Amino acid sequence: MLILDGYNVLFPMLPGGKAPSPEALEAAQTQLTDALLRHHRATGEEATVVFDSHRFRGGARFERRERGLRVRYVHPPDTADDEIRRLVKASTAPRTRIVLSSGATLASWLPNSGPAKIESETT
């Protein structure tokens, strides 16, 4: 299973880096989820993408599911790193997980937890 920190994967690819237009951000999210759905159809591998959302407060979560894909939005005070850490800890087979992120907090925790980690570049 792939677990992605959505914005850490997307920001390096977007014009404007960490300050893209809302339209560019929405289009990039759609492209990422479409690519992950195609990956699932081709390989059977499932994926979870976690996005930080600043629209709401109080640690609320929103999740949308499609075949082979979960998209989660977490809200402050929680972060995508917190949610990814929860997902890995709750896993019955953490060594079968591949985490894609550039989050420094997450990076310092993952080497001891079992899953493979692939870093995205940051701008």
C-alpha cells in the first residue's frame, strides 16, 4: 500500500511551489488521484493520500473512497504527518507500506517504524 502526504508530493510539481492558485491546486489533486486510480487498476496496489486542510479546526477528518484509493483531509491541530503516523501504527503489516513525503517530522519517525520511505523534493 502506498501512503502519500499529498501536498508534499504535489507542491514541488506545481507552478508557484507552495503558493499555487486554488485552480492549479485542485487540478493537481485531481491528476494525482487519477494517476493513483490508474496505478491501482494496473497493479492492484491500494493507496491513501492525506492532505492537510486549513478550512476547519478541531482535528476533524474527512475521507472519500474510490476503488483502491482513500483520500483523507485532516484539520488542525492534526497534520498529514500525524495521520500518516496513525495509519502506519494501526497497520498489521507496516513493512508492506511505502510512504511518500518530505515532512521532516515524519522522516525522523519512519526509519524505526518499518515502512519504506520515498522522499519528495521540496522547493
